[in-house]
Amino acid sequence: MSTNNKEIRIGFYICHCGTNIAGVVDVDKIREFIAKKDNVVVSRNYKYMCSDPGQELIQKDIQEHRLNRIVVASCSPLLHEKTFRNTLEKAGLNPFYLQMVNVREHVAWVHSDNEKATEKAKALCNAAINRVRYNKPLEKKRVPFHQDVLIIGGGIAGIHSALILASAGKKVYLVEKKPTIGGHMAMFDKTFPTLDCAACILTPKMSAIKENKNVVLWTNSEVIKVEGYVGNFKVTIKRNPRYVREDLCIGCGQCIESCSYKEAKYPDEFNLGLSKRKPIYIPFPQAIPNSAIIDDKTCIHFKMGKCKQMCLSACERNAIDFNQKEELREIQVGAIIVATGFKIYDPQKEPEYGYGVYPNVYTSLEVERLINASGPTAGEVILRDGTKPKSIGIIHCIGSRSEKANKWCSRVCCMYSLKLAYLLKKHTHAEIYNFYIDMRTPGKMYEEFYDRLLMERVHFIRGKVAEVTDISLVKEEEGKLILRVEDTLASVIRRIPVDMVVLSVGLEPSEDTQKLAHILNIGLSAEGFFQERHPKLAPVSTFSEGIFIAGCCQGPKDIPDTVAQAGASAAEAMAMIDAGYFEIEPITAHVLDEFCSGCKSCINICPYSAISYDESKKKVFVNETLCKGCGTCSATCPSGVMKQNLFEDDQILNEIEGLLVYE
Amino acid sequence: MSSKPKVAFYWCASCGGCEEAVVDLAEDILEVVKLVDIVFWPVAMDFKKRDVEALPDKSINIAFINGAIRTSEQEEIAYLLREKSQLIIAFGSCACFGGIPALANLYSKFEVLNDVYIESPTVDNAAKFLPQTTSIDNNGKQIELPEFYSQVRALDEIISVDYYLPGCAPTPKLIANTINMLLGDNLPTAGSTLLPDIALCEECPRKDSKPTDLSITEYKRICENLVDPEKCLLAQGFLCMGPITRSGCEALCIKGNMPCTGCLGPTSRVVDFGAKAVSMFASLSSGKNEEEIEKNYAQVMDPVGTFYRYHLSKSLLRGKLERGI
Ligand SMILES: Cc1cc2nc3c(=O)[nH]c(=O)nc-3n(C[C@H](O)[C@H](O)[C@H](O)COP(=O)(O)OP(=O)(O)OC[C@H]3O[C@@H](n4cnc5c(N)ncnc54)[C@H](O)[C@@H]3O)c2cc1C
Ligand code: SF4
């Protein structure tokens, strides 16, 4: 295959990669083979092309031999395409005149027959030579970056990210769905493995959010629409009415006391229904914002329209406002951090554990409240039937590591089960049994914590509990909950009667995850958590540039890991903001305007909503900042007017031809 | 002989529609006849092959060849006309892309002959004779007959072609324009198709009724459904090839309430018409995964005949190879 263009001068370089490539592929043979091809001016092999001398070799050749196309046969472009593009740029050549051939991962590492591997390398190199003739110069574009950041979710992840960004002087919008921030951590009494008081370490951070001038906190609010692109997101947020003005309320509680309901009657969400609240309430004493809220589903005024409105008159600051309406706010931000956390597995899906049937079966989260000094029983473990337990069974892995429920290990349940075992023992002096499949305690001081528990005379039984039942077989079992389990270490089936059962429920994607994925245009992994861009190298980035994920919304994890991710997201967002602009890869699609028939076939299939129809011109156009270069539109475009930079038909077809006919 | 430009018309594997189209120029044909000398037109005038052979090389100004190439005779005349003509125009979809005859490339030569000469219910051929390349005439003299090739080819797969005028058949207006253009001084770029390089939607009167979020759940057949005469046919679920096909016909079929079948062929930027059609319809399908899209596609009765109606010979896959016969 030859082109008439005399101007094309190709330099070809095949890398040995030590013996990685040269040990399998005959690099001399390839060099000689390519040297004979049309337009090839220089053909070389070299030990390490990516090394400084390797790159200098290319640069020198470009200048001396007036090369204007470069083919490097080495490793995966994922690793070194950037390197070699820079090399071209430094030598004054447009970086997109580079074509790479992956003779390491695609050839040397996957074949053992050297001769055949060399043949394959020949074909691949020839294809690249064929293709590079058609490569065109492309220009990178820069778009300015909006300085503000949106954080969705006010758990420990969202709080931590917000404080870091705010301390760096960035304006942060923190949007929380619930009436208060704090997330799950606010519900705990102590945290493993150090057993420090959760409130003591969390609430100062919550107050800092309230105090910080750079943070705009919108609780009781939801993100409903996100438009735009990295650096320029336009976000619509729905602020649900609180019916109490946050700016006036100081959380004195007068309104709650004087509410027409003399007794609290409705299940208290924060205590997971273990206590009752009135229609007007403050979720918990350290809630932020520390402001009351009226639940319009239970408030007499909203239900019947005729209440004496005792709260209204009780409030000296006139903070109650029954006329508050839902409000839509539109903001502009440059980056978004998603920190919407998790929800716990619903154990009623596995009726054999008796949750919802036997009152003394609890979820672990309920127990967190039960042993909490500010919880429904002020920290005293009093069961639903009013008794105090003398024996307690804690069952690990509820809803986790199971074919029936979720396949994944929820990572924190072993550790919090140990924590709960410890705390329950301290609170009740009961006999504690932990039923586990495997004990998973990876983490700093975690195994040591387990060792400590072994000393505390907590019983550990290795085996998955088959059933929780109240059918007694012997006298000692009467009136108890009996756990049937195969003790796999002793190889016996055991029945263990207890007064209280704790189900260590696993972590699942939070309710809104799918909806948010759609709104934000970010992916979900197979389990339904948000998908990170790369499991190792980009753990808090997503496939949508400028959108980051932190904490349990990315997958189950403990507080230290959550906080680490929150910090990482804040840093990544900051790096983008401080650059002031965002560079977009020119590998995007564009329309040959003159020839577009306006058939609209491409609009709906663009996964990034980058294509729109211009009603006046009756043609489509691509927003290059939104375009990710996936190529779907150019494959679809029925009249070939949608062109994908660097992946144009002549480039691909000639590459294929070069692959099929290479001698 | 006069100094008027010399013009030839010839037909190969074609239905005769293209010839009809030339005649359809009606009074305008007389204008053409006035302007040119017709030196060869077997369908309408009594010229013989030897008349053409007698002409000096390149003495014909323009030769219009319609129909695809299936036999040795068609090939021979194509070579001859190439030798004698300055410009060769592939006239009509069969000459340009193989056309409907090229759909026979899905079958081997034997399958075609067997079907036509032996299996066909209206044929009485107990001795199972198949066409031969030699025969003995009534006087006992051996005669040569054209050979039936194993593949149907477009004209430019046999000889080089200067311009293309696709259409099944090209409309009289397009023919008149073409002749005028070729007789004028400004010849278009060699090798070009004498049609706008933009798809039919551009000139379709129903363009505005096409939604931007088109998603097709059911592919309908024209013979089984009522057709809304105003609304975009694709939006109604009919397989309209308009977005893939060149414009220039002034959306004749659409105006007749029939979907475009693609006779004007793809734009210059598309390599394989049918492949483009398949990929476009897959994109328009409401199916969200491979399985759903396949289910959607299963409603298309004759996929090759629908997507490659005129272009099989010019497709990347081309058809079926004859093996072992
Ligand atoms: C029973 C139990 C005990 C645990 N004990 C410990 C422990 O001792 N030590 C430890 O290290 N880890 C412990 N963990 C793990 C710990 O809870 C998590 O690591 C931590 O809560 C993760 O924080 P997060 O901010 O990612 O999520 P969350 O705490 O779940 O916070 C998410 C926040 O986002 C909000 N939100 C959700 N959806 C939206 C939306 N659409 N819009 C706006 N806001 C939204 C939620 O209301 C919530 O406030 C325990 C977990 C459980 C279940
Ligand atoms: S952390 Fe322990 S209890 Fe939780 S799912 Fe994993 S193994 Fe099971």
C-alpha cells in the first residue's frame, strides 16, 4: 500500500523492553522489514524506548531526518502513549502524529512461539505504518474551570471533604437529604478499634461545617438535575420545606415541648424506631443544623388543617413557618464529590433469622443506638420486651458473602461485631457468642482488637447460623431464642439459647444510588456501588471528568478508609480547580457541517448527551467538552458526516488492510 | 459524419427500467438527439457490435452503460465501449453497485441455474439441461454462447468508470442534468457520483416531523400497516433508508408515501451501505442490550434484501463464494 504523498516521512522504533519484547520477538528482523516500507525514512530498535536516551533518539531523528510521522512498537499505549506524545511535542511535531504498536502485552507476553510472534508483530507494525500516514494533527483545548464544588451527602465522607476544600478557601455546597448531617457515624456510640467516642470526634467537625463561611449547607435537600461538564456543571437542587426557619431557630426545643401532641407518638427515624418523637422534632441533640423540623406527614396542621399551632406561639423567635414551600436552587460548580454512603441490608429478606418476628432480634445498627448514651434507653440495654439480656448471640455476615443475598464481604461487620460484643459485655455482663464464617480483621490494630476480645471471654463459634427459633427442645431453652448452628471447628451441630440476637447486617448501595448515577452520568459496578475509574490508580475518580466519589458509596469501608477517600477526592478536585482550566483531549467527534442531512440518528445514542440539533440550521452539532470520544455516533452516522478524531475511516480501514496484507 | 458529440447507450444485466428512463425524457429526448449523434443503442436502434468495433478508439464521447455484469457478453461489450469511449458513465444502480441482480451473489452459480432451469415449477426440463457455452445450430454448425459468470459485478469492477449516476432508475431530471453537464465545459471531478453528497433527509418534506429522541420498538412493513402521509416514516417504524442514501431524487418515493429503499446509494464517505444501515438501525432500536436489539431485528423480513438491496456487490463481504462446482 502506498500513498502518493511524497511528504510523508516515517520514523519507526521497536523497543526491546529489556528482554520483555526482544526475548520473544526478533526485533532486528522487524526493523529490517519495516525499513523497506514506503515512506519509512528511519527504522531502529533500541533497548528502552521510554528511557531518556530512547526519547532523545526519536527527537534527534525528527530533526535530522525531517520525520513527520512516528511509530513506536513497545508496550501498551495506556502506559507510554503520553510519554511518546510528549517526545514528539518536544521535537516540534504534533503529538497526534504518533502511532503505537503494543508488541509487549499483545505479542511477547502472550506467545511462546518466537517465530509466530515475530510474524504477528510484523503484521501489527505494518498496520501502524499504514495507519500513521493518515493521522492528522490535532489541538488540545482548554476550558475554564468554575471554582466552587458540590458535595452530595453529609456523612463523615462529605463532611471531611467539605472541610478540606473550605479550609483551602473554596466555596462548597454540601447537600444532605436528611434533616441533619452526620450520616451513620452520628448514630454510633464508640468506634472500632480504638473505642473512642464517635460523637466526640464527629460533632466538632459537624459544628465546623456550620461555622465555616465557605460552606453552604443545605439539609433536607436533593440534587435533581446536573447539566454541563467538568469545570462547568449547572446543578439544580430541590430544598424540601422544613417549616422552621433555620436562620432563626436556635434549637431551644420550646416548640417541641408545647406541641399539641403531649406524648411523642411517631417512630423516631434517628433511633430507628426504638423510641418515639413528635411531629416537630430535632433528630438528636448535636444535630447540624441544630434546628427543629416539622414532619408534614404527622403534623395535625398539615394532616387536618386545624391545629392550635402551639409550637408557633411557643417560639419566641418566630421561626415556625407553615407556609414554607419546596424550593429549586440552581448553582454553578466546577467539580462534584459524591458521598452518599450506604444503607444496611434488610434482614427480613431472610426470615430464618426471625427479624421482625421475634422482638428480641435486633440489627447491629439498632444496637448501636441501644448502647448509645444519648440513645432511646440512655445506653442501658433494655430489650423490646422490657427485660435485660443475660446472653447475647451476634451473627456475622447477614446479607453478605452469600449466594442468596449479596456476594461481597461488607468489610466492617466483623470489626463492628467485635466492637458490639465488647460494648454489650461492658453494658450487660451477659454471655456473648459471636457466630462467624471467617474472621476478617485486616487493618491497623484490628487483629490486636480481636485478640483483646478473645481475652474478654467472649465466645467465638465458627459457623453460619442456620436458624433463629423460639421452639425449645429442652427446659433450658424455654423462653429463649435458640440459634441452630454447625460449629465447623468442633464438627457438631449446636443449639445455643440466648435472650438477644444481633444481626450484623452488611452494607448495600444507598437508596438513591441508581437515580444519582443517572443524573450524574456515572457508572455503577456490578454490586451497584458507584464505579471508580480505576480500582488501583484512580479509586476516587469516575468516568465522568470532574465527578469524584468518596466513602461507602464506592463500596463498603470503615471510617479511616472513608476519610482517606474523602481527603483524596478533595485534593483531586482542588488540583483541577487550581489549574484554572481543564484540558480536553482532542479525540472527540465533530460534524462535517456542510454534509449533515440532519437525520438526527446520532442524538439519542450519545451516552454523554453531547449532541444537539440546531433548529435553525437543521443540522446536529457536538459539544466537544462533553464528548468523551467513545465513537458511538460516528459508527451510527448513516451518511458518514460524524467524524471521530484519530479514528477516521481511512485510518481504520488502512490499518486493517495493513494487518491482513503485510508482506 | 457530423461533428456532434457521439453517444452510446448499452444495457447489461438490467430490467430495462434505465432504458425506459431515457425514453421518459419525452420531448427532451428530441433535444438530446438534436445535440448528439447516437452511435450505439441496441434497445432502440439497429446498430451491431461490428459498427462499434469499426469506430476509431476514443471516438465516442460518452457511453452510458446500465445494468450489472453477469455474462461474458456484457463484459466484452463493456471492454469494447471502454476502448472506444472518452467517458464511461455507470448509469443506474445496477451498473453502479450491482443492484438487484447482485442479490443473486448470495447463491452459487449452480443454485441459480438449478433454480431457474430445473426446480422452477413452470419449467419442463426432464433432461435437466443447463445453459452451455457452445451449441450446435440447426445447420449442424457449432456456435459460441455467452458464459454465465459465478458472480454479478458492478461496472467498475470490470472497467474503469468516469462518472456514476445511480438510481433505480435515475429520474429524467437527473438524466437531463447529467447530459447537459457532460456536454458542457465544466466537467465534474473524475470518478465522482453526479448527485449531492448529502443524505436524503436533507430534502425530505417530512424532515421536521422526525423526533430527536427516535427509538424504534417495532419495525413495520408497508404492506401490513397504514402509513401516515405526513410523518417521518422512520418515526412510524418503517425501514426508510433516507438517512443513509444520497439525495437528488427530490424524495420521490417519500412523496408517494413509500419509504426510501436506498437506490441512490451511500454518500462518498460511507464504504458499505448495508453495514451502515445495520448499524444505524441498531442504534435507533429501543433495545437496550444485544438480546433486545436482536429481537427487534428479527422483525425485519429480509435483512440482506432490505439493507443491501442495491449494494451487495460493492459491500465489504460481497456475497457467497462458489465452492466445489
Ligand atoms: C452497625 C455499623 C457499625 C459501624 N461501626 C464502625 C466503627 O466502629 N468504626 C468504623 O470505622 N466504621 C464503622 N462502620 C462503618 C461506617 O459506618 C462507615 O465507614 C461510614 O459511615 C461511611 O461514611 P460515609 O460518609 O461514606 O456514609 P454515610 O455515613 O452513610 O453517610 C452518607 C450520607 O449521605 C446522605 N445521602 C444519601 N443519599 C443522599 C442523596 N441522594 N442526597 C443527599 N444526601 C444523601 C445520607 O443521608 C448520609 O448522611 C459501621 C457501620 C455499621 C453499619
Ligand atoms: S466483614 Fe466479616 S461479617 Fe462482614 S461481611 Fe465481611 S466477613 Fe462477613
